[in-house]
Amino acid sequence: MDLKDAPLIKLEKAGSGPSVKRPVEADLPPPTEQLSSREDQTSIIVPAGKGIEFKLEMLKYGKMKYEWTTANGEILYFDFHGEVNQQEKVDEVYFESFTIANSNNMVGTFLAPYEGKHGWFFRNNGNEDITVNFRLKGQYNL
């Protein structure tokens, strides 16, 4: 996909819909100890015409630096978001989108706003599989 062919992303795509309430667990205090710091390099394959998620477990106020890039400069749609760990199973999981875009690369720092899974949903609208290479450094579990 070329960026000029990418559909415009609207505000309404960010996060859960209005019918999904923010869980009380999102507002719990942070833990007294964070996860140990670590560094990782890993790759995932986003199959042609499909979407997949790549998530990390983080505690509230855990920190991470990240970098991802597609192997050959291919453009992917992505939603960098987080899901709150909830005590009870729910039909619709609450999530907050931090960044939604079409790109071949992203670099940044992240402070987890609550305990839960944080990471990326990638969608490959092309006809060939795309490899995404990650470099991560911070307080998380793969």
C-alpha cells in the first residue's frame, strides 16, 4: 500500500466505543515495584490481507522505549493501544488508542496508564506477508 492510497483515519476509530465503560481497575494505584527492565529484539509476520496484534504486559506507570520498522519499507495500518486488566471477564474489552496511523516505522517512549496489555494491532492490506522488526527496552513482559 502506498500512503496516498491509505484511507483517512477519523477520531471515531480511537479506542472503545461509547457503550464500553472504563473499568474501575484502570484507576487502581500503581504497584510498589515495577517489572524488571529488559531489552528485546523480535520480529512478527503480518499475513497478507490480515491483521494481528503484538502485545506486552505492563504494570501501571511502567516505562518502555520502542522502535518498529517494516523489513522492506512496506506501509501498514496500526493502532497502538492498551487494554485494562479486569477482574471479571467481559463481552467487550475496554481499550484506549494511543496512536493510529499508516506507516512503515514508529519510535517512541511509553508510560503505561494502567496495568494490562499494551501494544499494536497491525493490518496488512497488501497481497504479500510483511515482516515487522521490533526493538524494545523497558519494564514489560512479552
